[in-house]
Amino acid sequence: RRLFSCAWSCRGKRLTEGMARQERGMELNLTELTTEAEACEVYEIYKHCMFQPDREKFSRKVAQFLGDGSVKILACCHQNRIAGVLVISFAGRHQAEILGIAVEPSARSRGIGSYMIHQATRDYGLSSISAETDEAAVGFYRKNRFRIVQIAKSYGGERVVRYQCEWTKAITTDAIR
């Protein structure tokens, strides 16, 4: 099985010129990763949102994501380094599901995860986003105005508590006019 060799950086890579943004004094930009060579750079970050992560499992996930035209792997760049990753699947024209979101541990609590969700919402014109998560991430989604519903699931015969998180864009009277 082939593992990735990494030699990619954020330098000069941007979805659009308008995507760079100041967030809490940091310039951030969201970049789509479209090849295995690019996606390999996010393993050390993305593994934090995987169950029992290893590089081989990650490699298979990346191949699955890249092979699905409805899925985008987005990297958040800060100072020419990847600080976070967001994997989203488009369920409809204005709907998406977060398949995974993670921020470099040393960069957490700086608004990077929130930036990635909000920037993707703007860039892709999303009116609703869903995610399924564990208890550790509920506060993050709640802070970003997601509605949270506790659900029970079975994994290998074991019942676990999960949370379905839903965000819907508020419709203003200006949008109706």
C-alpha cells in the first residue's frame, strides 16, 4: 500500500484571492486540497478527528474523499502552514455535511475551526450544515450556533452517545424582499 510523501505548502495556494481574512489578528485563508500529495499534509491534524487513526486508514479515507465529486478537503493556512482541515460533503445546492474538522493542537482556541466553517458557508453559499460528533466537540458546535440533538448509535454491538449538530442560515426580511 502506498503512503504519501509530503512536499506541499500553503504558499501561493488559495481558492480565490478574496478568501484571505483577518481572524483574531491572524491572516487565514481556505485552500482546497485536490491531490493525494496535498492531502497528505493534513494527517497529523486530521488524525485528531478519526477513530483509531493510522496512516493507512487515513490514506484510504483521502482516496475515498478525492474520488467523491461531492466532497471537498479544505485546508486552513496561516503563515504558510496548515493550521486546520475541514472535510465537507455537499448534499444539495446549499447544503453540506461536515465529515471531519480538526485544528492543529497548538493553534486551537484561536477561531480557526469557526473560521473554516464560516468561510466555507460564504464561499459555497450554504444555507444549512450538519455534522455528527462526540461529546468533546459539542461546545464547539454550540458556540457556532448549531442546534444539538443527542442520539444513540451502535458500533460493533456497543451503544454510544453521539450528537447530531445542525446549522441553518437565518432568513432575514431583507433576504425575502
